[in-house]
Amino acid sequence: MGRERELRQLAAALARPPVVVLIEGEAGVGKTRLLHELTGHPMLSGSCHPMRFPYGPIVEALREARPTEELNPVTGALRPLLPECAHFLPPAPPPPQNAQVERHRLFRAILSLLDSLRPITLVVEDVHWIDQDTRELLAFLARCLPESVNLVLTYRAEDLRHPVGELIAHLPPHIDHAELVLAPLDREETALLAKHLLPGSADLWPLTGGLPLAIEELARMLVEGREPGTPTALRDAVRLKLDALPPAARRIVQAAAMLEQPACVRTLATVAGVPPEQGERGLAEAVRRGLLREWTPGTYGLRQPLTRQAVRESITPMVRRRLTRRIEAPSEPVGVLSPREEQVIGLAADGLTNKEIAESLFLSRRTVEVHVANGLRKLGLTSRRQLNRT
């Protein structure tokens, strides 16, 4: 649901082989599901692994190959890589003396096997975990795709170490390319998916931010009669990302999770207890890794409520107390409120939500968010809870 346009774009691209297609999206956004929903395009699929096995995704994909014609003798070079396919591979050629020649022969063997399977689309998922050998092989394949053979790569930009754009930067003229970016579902699409998954109605948008995997997991919890909480897969993924962050970036993310509203880098650094320079570097790294996002110009927060909840659950009680003390301790004021900011902050101090303030003043919710964030910063506050004390 909510992917009709992307599905049409993908089908249209694959209908013009040879083509290289890049599909970008965060974890759980539905990259694999999009490919599974595509019909009429024979595929071989393999996934990169965090342990980065040499040629791992290619081996995984080619194990499912079932050629119907006699193979080029060079494909016999695949026997050491694909022993389970020895029954249809030609005899292995004599080993060359030069390692580079052997490597080139292996690349040619994979290309020849794909050529014998056409029309075919080779799918390599999770390219953010690609190993160096597979990276070089894909660069070779992308430039030499036979007629009626496509290459599709999926990846998470925030975890990417090697730029996938280099694969399409030097394609020959006869090989086309396309790029798709999958965003979370919007509020209406989230409601449709929830209606499809649940017997009753439930608004899953506030918790999930439209992430399909989170929507499905929360729906499953509700169907099973459990209290909706952080899905295990999402919690584990968030904790792995946190563990991989430098200390300053991890503290910035923890600070953002404890704050009620997106905050500027100065506030995040103050709450995190890191110097401003480290705070800026930590913020940049947290944004790059996909844990934080810029909600309004100059203010940053967790990408979705469930991610914020997962980060909060990972914070130890001692660190939580330390962050809370910093949040509740006002800093020095840094500016004068504008008339509109005074108006918005006054209503916020009376306990009105951003939505209620927006309706009261005939403003958009995003504008109210900006005024609240700016007002708190100028007052030297880090939380709306402090407003009734000022």
C-alpha cells in the first residue's frame, strides 16, 4: 500500500534492459517488499551481510540459477564458488598462474552465466554492507550487462560506506540507470495499511511515523492483545546503531531522546554535557547515521517516536538522571522573543498543544513548532515543562 507510483517506476525501468536501478530507503521502509510485489520480471536475489563475506550476495543469488542452455566453458570457473551447482556447470578450466587473470575469469564466468539466464534481473540487497570483492564485481557487471539483464541494488544511505553512485557514474551509453527513494508512508497511507491489518481502527501514525515495518509490528501487537511498544527488530537495530556511534554522537542522540521537542545544537550539547564543537560533530554524525533528522531549520530530533522510545529504553538510570537534571536546569537567556513567539510561548505555558496553538492562531503546526523551539532557546529553556516556572 502506498507504493503504486514506485512500483510503476520500477517496472518501467526494468522493462528497458539493460539497466542499473538503485533503491534507497531506511530500514523497514519496504525495499524488499517492493521487489517482491513486482511481477513479470524473473529475478535472482542475494543480500550483503554485516560480516561482509567475499562475493556473499552473488553466491546466494546464483545458487538459485537454473540455466536451460549449454553454458560457456568459462562458467566452469564458478565450481569452487558454487559447488552445489556442479551438476550443471562445465568442468573447471586449468588454474591460471596469475591471480588477476583468475579474478577476471571469475567475473567473466558470472557474466556469462547471467547471459545464459536472460531475461533476468540480478538483485543485490543491503549494499551498505558490501564487501570489497563484491563491490568490484558489481562495478564490472554494471559496465558489461548483456542485453536483457538488469542489476538492482538496495541500500540504506545512512549506513553506506562506499558511494553506490560510482556504479552509474561511468556506465556506457547503451546501459540505462534509474534511482528510487522510498520514504515512509504518509498519514493517509498509514491509516489504509492499519485498516488492512487490524479488525478495528487505530491511529498508528503518531508512533510509527509511517514506517511500514513498525506499522506491521504494532498491528501484530494489537491483534495479539499486547500493549503497543517498541518492536523488537526496531529496538535491536537502534541499539546497534547507538553502539556504533562515537561517544559524543551517542550522548547527543540520548539528549534528543529525553527532550520533548526537537532542539538546536546548542541545547543538545548542553543537555548531553559535551563541548559545543564536539556537539556539532556529534550531531552531524547522528544525522548521517540516520538516527536524528532536521525537523525545522536548525532543530533536530529523533526520526520517529518509536526510535525515540527505543533510545530512551537503552539509557541507563544514572545517565537518565544526569540528562534530566540538565534539562530541568535553565541556562542563560540568549535573545528577545518576537511578539509572535511571545504569543505562542504564552499559549504553550497554558498547556496547549502545538495543534491547539495552530488552530487558535490560524498557523500551520510546523510554524508553531518553529516558534516554540525558538522561544525555548531564547528563554534558555530545554523543555516545555519549564514554561510554567518562568
